[in-house]
Amino acid sequence: MLKNSMYRIIHLVCLLAIAAACSAPDRHEYQLKGQVLSIAADHKEANIKHEDIPGFMPAMTMPYKVRDAEQYANLVPGDLITATLVVVSNEAYLKDVKKVGSAPLEKSAAPSASSGFELLKPGEAVPNTVFIDQDNKVRDFASFKNSVVLITFIYTKCPMPDFCPLMDRNFKTIQARLEKDPSLKNVHLVSVSFDPLNDTPQVLKMHAGSLGADLKRWTFLTGHRDDIDQFAMRFGVAITREMNDPTNITHNLRTAIIDKQGVFVKSYTGNEWKPDEIVADLKNVAG
Ligand SMILES: [Cu+2]
């Protein structure tokens, strides 16, 4: 029962995210109440731990952008705020940010995997981590050898249209480019979920279906949480899960190219890269 309703929620969130992302000048506003955990040096982004946003997403800790740095200018970590979350086609941001109080910061959950894992450098072999794919098959990373791999890290419940759902859309665009270009026929797309609790193989398969992923070219992976975290960390992915609710995830974005020998080539930070840029790089590596 619980599982069923969980899937239903995931599905709903997916649909909302996709709907928000795809229907052109669609704009929604939601009220947000939460606590500022940290603020970027340029005051354009802050990590906010917030309460349920009725009709949009459950309580969560996530980075939120503002269009005008003024909005965050006088805030410090610990401040309690109210704000309006604006979700427009491909982005989300806060406006009308108001400080309503402050509270001591809770000690955040320790990252589940230990630190001390070095970032991969170009020329280094990617670890042969063991995963499970969307068809419930065990797959180690070496099973992608002989393909140039474009990899990214996501979770299907991610409610922010310019985070994981954007990675999915970009991968779908790249998939279409791969289909048309014979010189890229050996390129394989891999999306690793860092939410194994929710993203079971069945959920990933459903997600792949809703994206129109060609499973011969695009594989979705889940696995053991610590294995995923350690693997992801080598690419610069940082994942924090709330101690008493591990499905409350804060994360950044990394996308990377790995050559046919399983060697790390380069990575792309955040969500500002464009499919064209990566396709051009893939051509160099595949060629
Ligand atoms: Cu996300």
C-alpha cells in the first residue's frame, strides 16, 4: 500500500515537473515557508529547508535561485523566511522573500558516504561500481566498455524543472542527435539515480518510458546507496539526505564523458551546458 501510494506520488511529481517544463508559457506560483541553510557568495542562490508546498512538492531541502540578488542580500543562515516560488516553463525562482524570524541551524545529516574520495582526473579509469539497471539486471560499469559513455546523475522525484528534469530533457535531445549521426553510433547514455529508495528498477523503467528513452542507447541505473554515493562523488556530485527522511535530498549536478576504455575524459558542472556543446565533444571522443 505504502509503496503503491509512494509510486503514485512520484508519478504525480513527475507529471507536474514534465507539465511545468513542457507547456510553454505556463506559470505557477506557490507559497514557500522555510529556513535558509546557506547562501551563495553572489547572493543569487540559497539552500532552503522548507515545509510542504501544497500542490507542488513535499518538504525538502533544495537550492533556490532569485532573479535579483537584493532578495537574499540581508539574509544569513538560520533565518526563517516566507517567499513566493515561481515556476515558469524551464526555471524556478523565488520572489518576495521576507525574513520572519530566525532559529538555530539543525546539525545537518552527515553525508552517508565518507569523504576522502578524490575527484576523477582526465585519463583516470572510472571505478567499476556494480549497479542494477531498469530491467533489474546487475550491471557493473565495465559492461559499458566499447561505448563512449555520457553519464549524468538524477532522481525521478526531483521537483525542480531546471534540475534533474532538465538533465532528462537534454539527454533526450542528445539521444535524438545520436540517432541521426552514424559517427555517434557507439555513444551510450547513462542516468544514475541517487535515490535508490524511491527509484527502483520498475520506477526507472516507467520514467524511461515517459521520456521516450531508447533503452538500447540509454540506460538507467540504481543500486546500493553507498556504492552510488561513492561513485557519484568521484565525479563531483554531492548528495545530502536528511537524517530522518533519506528521500529528502539536496544535490548538485554533474554530467561527464567517459571513453571506450572506461577512462574519464571531462565533466560539465551544473545545468547550464547545452546539448550541442556535448555532442561536439562526443564527436571528438568517438571519432
Ligand atoms: Cu534534482
